[in-house]
Amino acid sequence: MDFAPWSDRTDASTRTDESTPADESTPAEGAGRAHGTVRADGAVTYVPATVTRSAKIVVAGGFGVGKTTLIGSVSEVRPLRMEEPITQASAGVDDLRGTPHKTTTTVAMDFGRIHMAGGRLALYLFGLPGQSRFQPLWEDLAEGALGCLVLADTRDLDASHDALGLLDGAGIPYAVAINTFPGAPGYPEAELREALALEPATPLTYCDARDRTSSLHALITLTEYLSEHRSAALLESRR
């Protein structure tokens, strides 16, 4: 599938590998009725006929910051997760102090899909593994991305710097969302921006990755910024 920025390619008949038997689904709403179904849990298993644009979005951030959780909370298809158990080999390498109950880690990517803008825009979400040793994989997965949502944890803001540096180097626009873990310290926005070395125009918002509405707000903040960024780039190119 073509993931060119704001791709206008539409393939309403394309199924995902989460195909649902007819007795477990209900007709999709509106224009997507003839081309898609919705699982009993509300997940869309077809690309609705309403979709006219698509975009690839990557979700990045440090180890254990909530990328897998966020994609799982918003995806309208069953998310693809490539995780493995955390073993003794990670001792002294992966910091579990902030997530002592974490037993698995992403070793390749997460994948999900969500529809926005009244069903006209399909966002394909790719979650990057958090550890810096996976940086070659980050570069491959980020190729062709329209933008990135970077999750950050105020208990370890430095863990976000590797991802931010990669995005800056690749010229991929991004927004930052502070995932509000229980008991995590809070800081004024100016201090957070300074600690993360953010440009004034870079959006900074907050979310709870476990909560769908909160996570959607973070993605909406990113897509609005990307739309403004693209418009500004087009104006600049015409001068």
C-alpha cells in the first residue's frame, strides 16, 4: 500500500488479516455500508468506502513509555504486536524501575489502524521499539512516515532524546505527548519544552495511553499540526 503523505489512493475492498465472519459483525455506517463491516467489539475489519486519504504515522518514545498501549487503545482493527518476554539478558540494559510489572517488550513493531475526519482519513500506526539498540529498525519503519507521535514519561525525559534526534535528523515532523503515569512528577510546560529541546511550534500535549479518548486527542493534535505544517511547506515552495 502506498503510504505517501496524505495519499489519495483508496482501496475500499481491501481486507485486513482480521477478517470477521458475517455472524460476528454488523454493517458499517454510512457510505462504508456496502464495503465494510464492524466487529461486535466495534473494530472495523475493512477499509470503509468513505476513506479518500491515508497516512503512515509512527509512534515513538523510550522503553516502557506506553506505545503498545496507546496503539491498542485506539486501533479499530486488532493490533499487531511483536513482543517477546523480558529475560535475564536485559538486566542492566532495560530500566524497569518505572514499569516493574512489565513482562514483555516490543522487538519489531506494533501496528494498528484508525479512521478520522469523519471516516475520510485512514491512519496506519506503526509503533517503534523503545530501546536504542533497535535504531536501525527505527530508521526502516520511519521511512515514508508523514509524522510521528512521541510519547514521553516525566520520570525519565532523557529516554525520549534518541527518538527525537532521529526524527530531527530525518526531517519528520512530530508532536510530543506526555503519558501521565500515576505518581509521575508534573512540570510546567516551559520546563518540559526545555528538557526535551522542543521548537516553539512543536505541539506538546498530555494523554493517558490506556484511555481511548485521551489517546485520540493526542493523535488529533498531531494530525492538525501535520496539516498546518504541510500547508506551510506548500506555500513556501510556491514563493
